[in-house]
Amino acid sequence: MIVLDHVSMKYPTGTLALDDVTFHIGKGEFVFIVGSSGSGKTTLIKLLLNEIKPTKGDIVVSGMTYSKLKRRDIPKLRRKFGVVFQNFRLLKDRTVFENVAFAQQVVEKSNKEIRREVPAVLTMVGLASEYKKYPKQLSGGEQQRVAIARAIVNRPDIILADEPTGNLDPANSTEIMELLDDLNKKGTTVVVVTHNKEIVDAMQKRVIRLKKGKIVSDVVKGGYKDED
Ligand code: ADP
Ligand code: MG
């Protein structure tokens, strides 16, 4: 489902952010990508989202080869991913309902679909009764659940989360990871970038570790193993 084939990313500044990275993530997997700050995790996410292009190697997601993408393929590729960020990135002047609905309006869903699907997805993340609230009326954990609802409302094949618990306390972090685990059990492939050792140790999933842009380990079921 996700293949990186000898991918390197050298920024124009000369920084080699990823250095010959190769891995395969199968459909339905749950994978942590870990490594200290500056190890290349966010660069990897940006490459998967086709926001930047690798300087070497190629990426294939669901049969779409990035080096061969046509302009018209790009929206289709983008819709394969639901993305969750550390800082939630909600629209402050819109309600919970409107934040989730916005993701559907962007892909031109009908109002009928929006009225059906937004409440369903808010129920899934446990926020059905908060739909009229604005982001600032919610806790950090609740805001991240809205962001997850927005990420999944168009049913992406893959959830990409970049440090999703970075701004949350341990209890909320655990809840968010359990929610991602539930979504994974329903069939969505989940890729979580993090340096939250407690979470990774507790979940016992596949862990790919980056160090200075290189993969230094890839274990099928394991903990964080802090070595740097
Ligand atoms: P992480 O998310 O693991 O902290 P990043 O992927 O953000 O790591 O960064 C990897 C390396 O690439 C770091 O040395 C960082 O300074 C550098 N880097 C990231 N983005 C850019 C950019 N836009 N231009 C130049 N260097 C960058
Ligand atoms: Mg980062």
C-alpha cells in the first residue's frame, strides 16, 4: 500500500533530511515512525503527501507512482490520506460541526451527505453532543478528536498523524491513540510519527526508527527503545 524505494531528500540548504529510506507498509497496518527531533519524520510525511519531491528514489501509494503522477492525479492521491497534526489546525471561527463539514465541502459532498456523515463521525470520536461548540470551548484532547473526525470523514485509506499527542497530557494522549487504534481495527492504515515513548511502549505496534535520516531499525511489534 505504501512503498518507499531508496528515497532521499536533500533540501536546497544542503541538509540531507532522509538518506536512502526503503520500507513497505501493508494495507491495514498500524506503524509508528519514531526518532529524535530532526531525524526526518516530518519530511517523510511531507513526501507521502506529495508536498515535496524526493531528490532520489520513488514512492508508491495504492498503486500510484509519485514520479509518474499527472496533475489530474494529485487530488485523487491527496484523498487517500487523512492528516492529523500536533497543533490540531482547526478553524477557530467555525463550530465543531462546521470544521468537519468543511472537509466534505472541499470535495463537493452534497449537503444531504454532510448532514448524515458529520454527526456519524462525531459520534465515532465521542463528540456528538459538542457539535455547536467552537474549538476554544474544547479541551486539547477534544480538539484533537475533532481533527481526527475531520481527517476520517471522507473515508481515507490511510491516516497520517504527525506528533498527534505532542500537545496533550498523558490521559488525553492515551485516548487519542485508542481512537486511532479503533480506526485501524476498522480497516484504515495508520501511520503515526511520534517521539512519545510511553505511547509507543504501551501500544506494541510496528516501529520504524529514523536516525539522522536513515532507518536504524524496523521491528514488527515493539517499544520505543530510546538509544539516542
Ligand atoms: P523531524 O520531524 O524528525 O523533527 P524534519 O523532517 O522536520 O525532522 O527535519 C529533518 C532535517 O531537515 C532537520 O535537519 C531539519 O532542520 C531539516 N529541514 C526540515 N525542513 C527543512 C526545509 N524546509 N529546508 C531546509 N531544511 C529543512
Ligand atoms: Mg517533525
